[in-house]
Amino acid sequence: MSSAGAPFTLRATDASSKARAGILHTRRGPVETPVFMPVGTQGTVKAVSPEELRQLGAKIILGNTYHLHVRPGDALIERLGGLHRFAAWDDAILTDSGGFQVFSLAKLRRITEEGVHFQNHVDGSPTFIGPAESMTIQRRLGSDVVMAFDECPPHPCSHEEAARSLERTLRWERESLAWWDGQPNRPLVFGIVQGSSHADLRERSARELAAMRFDGYAIGGVSVGEPEPEMMAAVERSEPFLPPDRARYAMGLGTPPQLLEMVARGVDMFDCVLPTRLARNGTAFTRHGTIGLKNAAFAEDPSPIEENCSCPACRSFSRAYLRHLVKAEEILGLRLISLHNLHFYLSLMRQTRATILDGTFPSFRRNFVAGYRAHATPPPD
Amino acid sequence: MSSAGAPFTLRATDASSKARAGILHTRRGPVETPVFMPVGTQGTVKAVSPEELRQLGAKIILGNTYHLHVRPGDALIERLGGLHRFAAWDDAILTDSGGFQVFSLAKLRRITEEGVHFQNHVDGSPTFIGPAESMTIQRRLGSDVVMAFDECPPHPCSHEEAARSLERTLRWERESLAWWDGQPNRPLVFGIVQGSSHADLRERSARELAAMRFDGYAIGGVSVGEPEPEMMAAVERSEPFLPPDRARYAMGLGTPPQLLEMVARGVDMFDCVLPTRLARNGTAFTRHGTIGLKNAAFAEDPSPIEENCSCPACRSFSRAYLRHLVKAEEILGLRLISLHNLHFYLSLMRQTRATILDGTFPSFRRNFVAGYRAHATPPPD
């Protein structure tokens, strides 16, 4: 547990679901939950400046342990004063364990009981990351919310394979937490529930981690290509065994309705590359679903991406202008759509929190999910 | 002449050179000169937002007639309320004539006495632009400073060829100016001095245009691949025959010392893609010359691009961070370097103006040019 006191305060729970409003207490200040955390993979949220993130109301962003270890290097970042100073971000930073990228990006992987040997995807240098290495990297970066080192098995994964991976991961997570013993002003340290799609393994993982008393709990091994019902099941199979006085974080997802459904299942924290990744393809989120701004239907559309949206793109620019920028491959186009999409996710979580606090979450959730289609067609005229 | 009164007020002239401080009076407000105008080729200054341009102190930007005519189309922009509203820019916009791009980008060009037939570089559609077409496009865009339609001959160009081109251009320019007769609240209309590297043709061009009483005068056919002494000579051969009560604009150049040398030769207005184009390659301007931020020498350099620079990049970010962003191909890197480079050019012209007004321009020019090398080496240590 963080030396600063309780890592999480529960403020309210929805009466008809498991949705919660709370506060995550980081050493860089409180973070109101449910919360969306923009992803700053390489020490920058793609196409967006720290100043813009602050204006959007982001209070916590992600950095990727694997990416920053490979380039420019965590030792270099530490010598330059840590990731906050390097990237000019004063609020909280959460770093992942590196595990997910090692398993999705690195080449020539070899897993041992101690950790993972691999060649990185940038220059092929041989590297080893185990629990101590992951914690060291995250400490050097200056992370405020550290993830325990875990293995992220592929989907699908047999029970036998998943069970073997889980035992190794539980040991790595215990070592990760112990690594911080006695360190002053230490960050929050989160455990990660694994167990693939197997209910008994999810339960075992959650129970074991809960007993270790982490500062918070991530649900890992989701958004790895499984169908949506399995994604929901992974949370449903883990959540009942996690302590209610700790934040829960569903890693790497998802669509706006998925976030609301996850909130209803007791999840407090989210990160996802969709808002910025889709923006770079000219796709914008609206409460009716995504719209592709390359669509000829928007060529002369003077309206903003979404009426009554207060984001910097919608305040000043038309769909017609954004379409022109995207078609002409101008950077301002993907910048503005990135801002809109991040605003959409950040304010969706702010609204969600407000409705949990005032008791209207059930209708908010129902109406939002009913009104949202994966791909909204252009509005008539 | 603009219906609003004198198009240009001369405030001061340097005692030992032809450097001038003045005010260009556009219908969107006064613009202090010498001035640098960021280039918004396709309706956006590359990688930079209009809000950022305002914060950098830009008072006038360029739009490219040819590019915007081809995509998204000047008629579309007019229907959406003009380029100012389309691109959310409330201050002055200058548009070029389209001539330069027709001659540098378009395919299958055929010049007649009436104008130029060509296929555009985006979809190959056959197009014709003559004086009336160029004026119509610029009016639809809502330009505040319109350029007469001209032919931009290649370099080098024989006297015979240049003379034939000049006669055609002078006729086109006369037709361009006449096109605006009787239009209310019309923009400023500038003539463009041509004549290639031939002194007698430059003189003839400048004298003829001066007699037509344009609102200002551009010097064209520079920065088309000629050596620097010829670039200077093109100005020296034109300027004496231009009326002192009109602004002079050297099109499409240049390096920071070239701008100062042009100012010393009586030029008031500049546009150039160098600040943004070099930024996208990771190159930043400093008063000692450009630095390539990919250079390994900057890998752990905690200092800003330039000490005491007040731009948004230098206020918050180190060379080390910028190098990381450039190496990792992150958009924030070229955004920040673009801001720095534009700030460099804009503030160079603001300082130049201040020194002309307080009488210190000669030493400012001398010291700046002496201290600037094309490529500054990384500082020791």
C-alpha cells in the first residue's frame, strides 16, 4: 500500500449494477474514477501535446515500459529527470509492465521461469525482462502507477497452458510487489489478473493477488482478439474476488459501449489506443457511433463532428474542413480528430461518474448503448 | 488602391540601407512590416493550428490559389463561407496567383496568350487559369491580399524568352487589376515584378507595374533555383523603380540571413516553407544556424533548441526529448519544431522591425549574418 494512505476511496456504488465512483490517490494527486487514460506509448500521446491533454481534462496518462526501454531507454530518461520532466507532464503516469508488448511485438521470444528473453522490434538487440527488470524500468521512468510483471498468454489458450502461465505470473507478480518493500515514496503497484478464458483460473488469479494486497488490480489478457462476450466474462470471473477498496483497471480497451459495460461490471480505469489510432485514419467518435470523415457525404458539411461538443475541433472546424485535411493528408486533420476522440472518451467517463453519483447511471448506460452503432451512417442532410 | 485608404504607411527607413519599417493596411487589420507570413498551402500551415499561429504572433498567412482550386475547390470554400471561416483564421490571408504552382506542379502545361491549360497534379483534370480565373478563385477564397496572375519563367531563361514572357505577364497583370474595378470592399491587389535575371526586363517590369498603381508589389521569379547573388540582384534591379509608398514582397524565400539582406534592399514582406518543411525533417533554426535534431550529439542534451527562446517547444522540452520524438517518428516532434521554426522567423522579423525603428538595424544585421552559418555544428559538450 502506498505510504500516502489508502490508494483508493470508494465514493458511490450504483444500486442496480456494480458501477462505482471513486478516487485513486496517486502521489501526483487524486484521480476521479471511472477514468479514461490516454495512451502515450513512446512518451507522447500520439499527435497531441501535454498542454492539450491538460485542457481536455486528462489527469493520468500511460507510458509503455517496453517501448520506452527500447527507445530512448529508461536509463537515459532517468538521467534527464524521469518521464514526467522528459515529456513535460506533471500529472500522474501509469506504466504497463512491458509484458504485453514483449508478447506482441518482440522477436525470438524465449520464456524462462525467471523472465523473457527477446530481441526488440527496433534494432533487434537481445534483451531480458523479468520482474526486477520491469520494476527497475518503471522506477527509472518515475511511474506513479506501476504494473506487476506478467505474462500475457495468447488467445485461445488451453487450460493446461493457461494454468502453467498463471503460476509463473503469480510468482512474478509477488516478486514485483516485494521489489518495492521499504522504498520511500513508492508509487502505487497494481497486480494483473490473468487466467485467459478459464473461470477457475481467473478466480484463482484474483484471489491470490487480493491476498497479496496490491494497491489496485488490473484485468489483463483482455482485448487480445477474443469475442466481446469473453471479454466481459473475463471481468465477471475476476471482479467478485477483488477487494472493493481497490481500483480495478481493464487494460487496453475498448469501444465506448464496452467501457460502459465494463463500468457496470465494476471496472474503474481504462486505457485504449482507439481514439488516437482511429483519428489517424480519419475516423471520429460520436454518440451515434463512429463516422469516417473521408466520406464524400461530408464534403460540404458545415456542421462540427458532433453538435454541442465542446472540444477544440468542434468549437472551430466543420466536417468539410476536417475531410479536406484528411484527404490532403494534412497533420492538422489527425490532430483535431485525435483531440475530439480523446475528449469523447474523457468526457464519457466524466459523465459516467456524474451519473453514478447522482443515481442516473442505469438510464445513461441504457440510452447510450442503445443509441450507439459501431459505424454511424452520415446523418440525413 | 483599397477603398479603405492608403494600402501602406512607411514609418521609418534605415539611414545606411534601404530597410523600412511600415504598416500594411489590410481589410482584416494592420500588419507591421517587415513581416514573415507562414505558408498555409492547402488551407493549413503544416502541422500547426490557427490558435498556435495566433499565439506565435502571426498576423497574416498565405493560402495557395492553385492548391485550393484543385482541392477542395474554391467554389466549395466559398459556399462554406470563405477560407477564413473554413480554416478558422480571422486575420489577414494573402493568396498567390496560382502561376508559380501551375509552372512547378501541373502536368501537360500549354501556355496561350489568354492563360495556361494544364492537368492538375492530384487527379489530372484538365484546367485553365488566366487572369480572370485567378482573380475569381482568389475572390472566392476571400483573400485579403491578392496577387495578379503571372507567368513564372524557369531559371535560366534567355533574354528573348524572358522578354516574351514578360509582355504576356504585364498584360495579364493589367487585366488582373482591372478585374477588380468597381468592386466594393475589395482586397489589396499586388503586381508581380518578373524579368528573370535580365536587368533591363526587371526595370521595365517594375516601371510598367508602378504606373498601373497596384496596392503593393511582389518580386517574383526568385528562389527558383538561381544562385544567391542573382536572387539579390533581382531585387536590386526591381526595387529602385517601385513606388516607396507601397509594400514590397519577395516571394518564397529564404534563409534567415537572406531575409535580412532582402530587408536591407527594401523588401517588407516574406513567405517561405523552410521553417515548416525543415521541421518535418527534424531540423531547427537557431541564431547560429540550423541544427539537425536527429544528431546523436543531442541524445542526452537537456537544453532547449535555443537558450532564452520563448517558443512553446523551448519553454518545456529538451533537445533530447525532441530527438527522441523525431527518431520515433512521433508527430509531436515535428509539431514542436515547426512551432520553434515559425517563432524564429516571426520574431526575427519583429526584431528587425524594432531595430529599424530604433536605428540599430545595421549592427543587428551585421551581427546576425556574421553569427549564422548554414549548418551550425552541435555545441561543444
